[in-house]
Amino acid sequence: MKIILFFIFLTLLTTATAEIYQYDDVVLYPNGSQYINISKLYVDIDELKNISNEDMLQVYIIYKNQRFLIPQLKNNITFDLPVEDVNLSIDVSATKESANTWKVTYTIVNKYNTAIPINISFPTGYNLRNTSIVVPGNSSIHVFLYKNSPLNTLYFGDSNISYRIPSKIDVIYTPTIPISIEKSNRILNNYSIEWTANYSIYNNKNISIMANISLWTDVGNSTIDLGNISNIYLTPNSTCSIVRNIYSDEVPVFYIKLYAWNKTQKDIVMVPTLRVGSSYIIGISKVKGRNFSYNPILVSDDSGDDEEEEEPTEEPTSSEEPTEEPKPEEEEPTSSEEPTEEPTEEPTSSEEPTEEPTSGEEEDESYHILGIEIKKLDNPKDIAIQSMSIFILNLIIIPLLPVYLPPNIVDNSYSLLNTYRSIRRLYLPDGIKLEGPLPLNIFIIHPNDHLVSLISRSFEIPLNSAKALTIAIENGGILKTTDKKTYEIALKIGVSAEYILK
């Protein structure tokens, strides 16, 4: 018992160094199967802060196609993961080597591409109590155990196993970086005033940063959009400047909205966990036991142990006895000749249903479509009422089609030109420059800023495309885009989309 506790202590000690890890409540079975109750991702905030020495405004973790937002780096946090099988399996088999010796083959199968360190604690009574091995990727290792027992039955009890499977998570975090806007003006020869805004983004970090920006200005009671710029690459300790000019006799106010992020990877491990009551022991899992039996063949003493090896070939002889039981069944048909006369009487009774079609002749005035009975209308008055009803319904439904049809969602002016003739509603994200006469079915939509930021940074697509994709997610509809990557992403996440060639 002391050896078991010492072994578990060593396992927990090595697991404690992995401060960001996935743990699975998994039970392995000796036939290669498994059952996973829960799967979770544990994130230690201090370990997350070690990724960067700079301040983080917010952090996204991407792992196994799941995105997790950590808005505040204060307390450790645990996320639920979808349950997936662990690509490790255990197979246990046993044979009777001699009259007093059992041999157990304990096989560990590793279906991962990388080598996995594994610790195993076996039940008592065998030549090995525990072992530590490294199973290469896409291979298996056999561990042989021996037990002295004259019995013809063997119960190989539960064993404990621990492993550390390497994995990675993507970490996207927003650093704090300074920005500035310098405004100036000059009077032109025609006495108009030209206003200039110089936007500066400073990357004062020792890491590269990506940024998306939106620029606009308020002049009087109107807002002028100055454009969006996506995927600005800022090298460490660099500055990016953008200049915008407008002409106005009134004093404008310039604005900027900035999304900045850095994307990196972090090594983590996948470990098992053992449930004990309402608590969990991280780093160890249970492999269920298995019963084995040996059926010796009663032969003469001269045959010795050589006849025991032929046991699998002798087992089918015991299954030959049931083959003699069907013989009496072949004689039963002779006694079952009387039931064969019953079908001859059935046609006489089946003559009665032949009279049913006579009653069906009265139903010639109706027919069925898709299981629905529809009666024919012979009365001209009924036919006129039906036709007028259909006409009135068409007058009501057709004008309402644009309301009930899913809208078209575009991400730039070129996509908008390709949807002018549609009767559907047109949804446009704010920030798209509109020119010329516009149809009456256009609606300017402001999507969720946080979701736009997440989509733009995670998939690295233009900002306007991220806005349009967000609108499609929030409101439904058909996304029409000229960006091939946005089109492919929309289809992957289940959004209806059309790709427009320029």
C-alpha cells in the first residue's frame, strides 16, 4: 500500500508543473475500450501571464476548435471541453503457462504521433508491482506479468495508469499600446479649409502586433467615414501613421477605433483524472480488471502438458452436441401436415374482401395526394370561390416576400452592385462607402464589436468582411462576398454564402 501511495504522489508531483492542462475523467477497460465522463481545460492565470511580460486587456484561448474568452486575468479558470476519446488503449490477456503459473500480457497501444511517457501500477501478487515506460508514437508495448497459482481461474484486478500527452493551445491576447491623433488645418486659395488628421499607432512592445482600425470624423451633425484598414502588421518598437484629409468650414472631431492583438502558442499536456467520491485526483486513471479461466482437457497422464496447448482445438467438440438437436425437427413436418390444409381454406374467406371495391366505387369523387384526401369540385360556384381565394392570398403574400425571405448581406460596394435587383432586404455593415442612387431595401447594421474583433483576429479576414459575417451569424441571411477566405469560413461555420468574382 505504501508503494501505491508513493507512486501516486510522484504522479501528482509531476502533473503539478503543468499549470495549463486538459484533464479527462476516463476509465480504461482491458478490452481496448474506454469511457470518458468529463473533459475540462484548466488555465492557471499566472502561467498565462508568463506568455508576455506586457499587460493584457483580454485573452482568447483556441483549443480543439473551441474559443474561450478570459476577460479579466484575476482568478484561475476551468472550461468545459467536448468529450473525445483518448488515443491510448489497454488490452489485457492471460494464459496458463504451467500447472502453477499464469502469464498475463498487458499491452499499451499509443495511437498518437508522439512518444508518451506512461506509469502503471499493477495489482498485487505478480512479479511486477509498477513500471515506467515510454511508448513510441503509433506503436504498442507489451508488459509480461507472472503469478504463481494452481487455480484454473484468475482475476486480474484493477490497475492504475498515468500519462502525459503533449498538446498546444493558441493564445490571442490584446496588449495595451498607445495611439494619438494630431489635427491641423490650412486655408486654400479658394478660401476653403483643409483639415488633416495624422493617426499614429505605437508598438512599444518587444513583440509583433496585428491591428485593425476604423476611422471617422464628426462635422457638425454629420458623420464622415474615413475607412477601415485590416491586418496592419506592426514590428516590435515601430510606429504606423495614417493621414486623412477633409474639407470643411466647421471644426471636425476625428476618431479611431483600434483592435490590436498578438497570436502565439503555448505547450500544455493532457492528463487523466480519477474520481474518488465527489473529489478528483488529477494525473491518474483506473484500468478495470478482468476474469480469466482455463479449461483443462481430461487426458491420460502420459500426455502431460503437451495436450494442454491443444485446448483451443478441443473446445469446439463441446459445441458439436447441439448440432444433433435439430434432427427431431426434421420429423416434425410430417406431423405438421394438418396445418398445411389451413391455407386451402383461407382463399374461401378471402373472397369477402373482394366485395370492398364495390363500396369504393362511391369514393371516385375524391383522390389522395401525399396522404391527404382531396375532393373534386364539380360545382362551378365552389370552383369560383376557390380561385378567388387563391388570388386574394397571392395579393397578400407576394408584397410580404421581402420581409420573410432571408436578407442578403454584403461586405463591400462591389458585392452591393451585384444584389441591387434582388427583392430581398440588403444588410450592410457600417463603414462601407455608398455612392449613387440606392434601393429602398438597404439597411445599415452595426454588429457586435466584440464578436467582430474575435472573428477578424481569429480568421485573419478583412474588417468589413468580419462585420458582414457577424451580421449573418446574428441575423441570418445570405452572405455575398468577394473575399474567398471569408466565403470558405462562412460555409465551415454553417452560414449561407455566395462568392462573387470581381
